Amino acid sequence: MKETNLPSVYSRLLRDHKRGYKAVAVLVDPDKTTEDQCDELLTNALLHRIDYFFVGGSLITTDHIHLLVERLRKQDSIPVLLFPGSNLHIDPKADAILLLSLISGRNPELLIGQHVAAAPILRRSALEVIPTGYLLIDGGRQSAVQYISNTTPIPHEKNTIAVCTAMAGEMLGLKLIYLDAGSGALRTISPSMISAVRRSIEVPLIVGGGITDADTARKLLEAGADLVVIGNGIEKNPELLSEVSQKVRAMNAALNVHE
């Protein structure tokens, strides 16, 4: 078994959710991140106390996902979670894997097919497996995940569909719900949709896609997201990591004051 000083990733997510604490994750896309960039990102993440690394993407054409995971795992304070687009994107050196079921779509490969192929690999590994209900929401443009998955995203304003889908995922036993507008989205998930989903489920809620500034991240967290995921926004705004981290720490500090 892999040695680690970290508690169970899911127990940490669940603990923070119950306490109302907020968190931020950085999405590392192997197709867009060189090893040098990975080292720089790791340094900044440690400096700004980022909570999680997500590694993966809907389509990975390079073969260095394993090298990136290895570099990110040089430290033992930020958990490294796989965010796989297929069963090919598995690295046993990570801390955990978000076993994504694309419950907003009707493509059987991404509801259960890929999972069947991955199951024996995951069983032999030491990875913590976190069953995750993944909902793709319209972000204003066709995303890579929409094209690759051959699924239609939930319309941006259809809160009821997102709520019922999230509830069904929770009833099926999924431990996380992830609302995603997709990489490079023109708009984020609406705060009203996040609030509606938050009121309907008890499991932790992750939100990503289209987050390009700290105020937007704050609004999504205030609406009910437990964790926001930033990716492309860091490329456009190098200060985004620091700015979002400051917002998250301020929100958690205020919570501590009122406890």
C-alpha cells in the first residue's frame, strides 16, 4: 500500500462540508501542462495553500500523466485526485480517483461501461475510489467533454433538471456531485442552480468551469458549492490562484469567528 500522511480524501471532503468550510482545487490538464509548468504550479499551490489537485481531462493525447502525478506527489500536504476522461487515465500513484459517472447524459459508456473496464485495475491499486455524479451544464459553448462524451449538457437555466439529476445520483449512492460547465466555458454554473442543487442533496458539491476571477469563485461558494475547481483561468490570470485562495481563506476564517 502507498504510504501517505493524509487522511482519507473523502472523509476530509465530508468533514469540511459538514463544518461549512470551503475549498479550492486546481485542475492540471496533462495536454496543457509541461513538467516545468507542473513544478511551478506546485510551488504556487503550496504557497497559496490550495486544497486539492485534480489531474486529467476529457481527451489526453500526451503520455506524461504519470510524470505529472509523480511530480505533484513529491509533497504530502495537497491530495492528488485523478479526474479521468476514460479508463486509460488511471495512475496508481495518485491519492484518489473521482470515479465519474456522467449522469446528466445517456451515453452508457460513461454511465457504467468505462467503469467496468477500470474496476479490476482500481481494485488492484491503492487508490481511494470516490464515486462521483458528474453533471455537464451548458457553459455557452461546445466543450471538449460534450464533444468527446457525445452527450447534451443540461441547459444553463434548467435548475429543476439539475436538481432531479443530482438527487437521483445521491439516491444511487454516489458520494459527490460535480457540476461542470466544461473547460473554457463562457459562463459559469449559475448561483441559482448551485443553490437549488445544494438544497436538494446532502453530499459535498463540486463546481467547475468558466471561473476566471475570485469574485465569481466567491459567489459560487456562497451559493452552496463546497469546492470550486479552477483550470484555464490560471493561464489567463496568473494571480487567480492567489486571489481565489484569499477569498476561500477569508470565508473559512469568518466561519471560525462565528463558531
